[in-house]
Amino acid sequence: MMFDYLIVGSGLYGATFAYKARQAGKNCLVIDRRSYLGGNVRCETVEGINVHCHGPHIFHTDNRKVWDFVNSFVEFNRFIHSPLASYQGRLYNLPFNMNTFYQMWGVTTPEEARKRMGKTCRLSDTNLEEYAISIVGQELYEAFIKGYTEKQWGRSCRELPSKILRRLPVRFVYDNNYYNNRYQGIPIGGYNKLINGLLKGVETRTNADFFDNRHEWESVAKQIVYTGPLDQFFDYKLGHLEWRSVTFEQEVLPVPNYQGVAVVNYTERNVPYTRIIEHKHFEMFGDEVEQHPTTVISREYPKACRLGVEPYYPVNDQRNSVLADQYRNLAAQEKNVIFGGRLAEYKYYDMDTVVEKALLTPNS
Ligand code: UDP
């Protein structure tokens, strides 16, 4: 046993755990089957722009400790996520707020907006569709939620739990900030700086797949920290958990400013992608944007996740929630393994929760 911990996966959970363990004097080896470290927060520099290769990652949190912790490795900028929705050729502000209601109906007061929505004040929670209609009404549901959600998740809104939508604020004030959190930003210079800071001085190996040589890897450390898909750890013995995946179509364009904002959601069902990301807006503001002559965009196409495809989102419908609980029971019996992060816990975590959980997991 050469190491105290073998950490399988170098994303935010693995890297934060490794940092903390190292601080506690533990000896860690971090392995990742990909050719790079950082998991899905990985950035690549294209045309001098930090590209979020695995989709937009905006750090937001209410947890001061987590915020100070990540800022101790890299300073975060003043980015505030204010995406737009494109629907039938027109643009609307997200999340749902007085600007959206004004753009949709020309209403200027919260009272008029509520009236247009036909809000009943009765929250219905049986499924995502009912919940959505009960919070924003039929018209906004059909324009901005139904098509987007059904292509994102590959199933009817009636078969999805409402909690997916609880991520999205609805406000009766003029405020386009997508998040309600106290702290928000993007690391200046990209997420790799954060990962490199966390993993400084830690032994790492890329192109190293735990499952290619499981017995050997298990013998190198006293304990394992596993951050891969929960069902894969158990060789899918209870069945496959369902995940959603995404394909990114990246393009360099010879213009300084393509869409004027980091994220535009395409909410209609018949547009095959869910959103277009223009990466420079995460780190360039005001005049800086147009001083940089080129831009990089990514179209995001949701897709099913079969074997061999990268899992991104757990599908928390009834069947998968039950199955995930059964796997969690198995995981609890693995005394030498810590399961952490979105994939290993099968939870739709944001980055701050992942960091928080890794910081709270005790080293033994
Ligand atoms: N959503 C929607 N319309 C939008 C944006 C989001 O219906 O324009 C719904 C959709 O179901 C999505 C969920 O809200 O899966 C959560 O959105 P979020 O932006 O948090 O998703 P993420 O960035 O994690 O993909």
C-alpha cells in the first residue's frame, strides 16, 4: 500500500478531497481515465479564449467558506449569469422576471404579470408540467419550459420530477440574475487554475482507467475515493442508472461578438440544440469583448447516454431514484470507499455543493 488514498476521478470532488487530504498529511494518488485533469470543469484555450469544454460552468454559492476556499486558489471575476431565451425568433430575459413578462405581454407591474399568468397560488407538485404551470402559467410554460425540458431530458414533462425546475427562479422584480446566491463568478484565467491549485503537489495520473485494472488499483491505497458513475462501480449488477448526456459542437468564428451574451437558450422543441454558449463572455466584459477579434461558440445537443457515452446529468425520475437508493445501500456497505460528487452520488449537484461535501468528508 503506497498511498493513503486512491482518488478515482480528478473533477472538483476528487481534486478538493485530494487537497484536503494532503493538508492533513495524507498521501494521495489521483487517477483519471481522461487525458487531462479537472473532469467537466476543464477549460481549453482556443483563440486565447477559455472554452468550457463540457458546458457552461458558473460558480455560485451562498456558502462563504466555499467561496473563500475557491478564491484562495484563483480570483473569481464579476460574471453574473443572465442568459436569454430565444423563442420564435424573439429574445427574452431569463430567469422568469419582470423583464420577461414585459417582453412577453407588455405588462409593467407585478400585479398585471400575475394576472396574465393566471396564477392560482395553488402549488401543484405531481410532476414537472403541473408544477411549472402552477408557478408561471400555461403560456410561459409552453414557450420556455416544455420544449427545452423535453429535449434536454428526452421525455415528457409529465414524467419528470418538479425538482429539476426548482433550480430556476421566478421573480416579480426586474432582475436578470439567473441565481439567487450571494456569491457568483468565473475563475479569472479559467477553471484549470483552480484544479491545478487543488492538485499542486499531489501525484496524478491521466489516461488511467480504474476499471481497466481494478484489482491492481485497489491494492495501491488503504482507501478509495470514487467519483465515477455509481452503477459502474458495482458493475451494473442491479441494472443501469439512466443519465443524460450532451454533445458540444464547437466553432471558431471570425467575428468579435456573435451573440452578445454568454448563453442563449433555444426553447423550441424543433431546434435540435438547447443552448449556444459564447465563451468569451465568461471572462471578457464591455469593450474587451470587441477588442478580441475572434470568438468561440458551442452548440449544446442533449442526447441519451448509452454505454461508452459520457454521463452528465442523473435522471431523477421515479425508477432511477429507487435504483439509485438501492445502489447507495450497496455503497454504504463499502467501508473502504468514499463515494463523492455528481456521478458517484447520482445527484444533480452544483459545483459549490460538490466542493462543500468534499471539504466536509472526514479523512480517516
Ligand atoms: N429550463 C427550461 N427552460 C430554460 C432553462 C431551463 O425549461 O430556458 C429547465 C429545464 O428543465 C432544465 C432545468 O430548468 O433542465 C434546469 O436548468 P439549468 O439551467 O439549471 O440547467 P443546467 O445548466 O444544469 O443544464
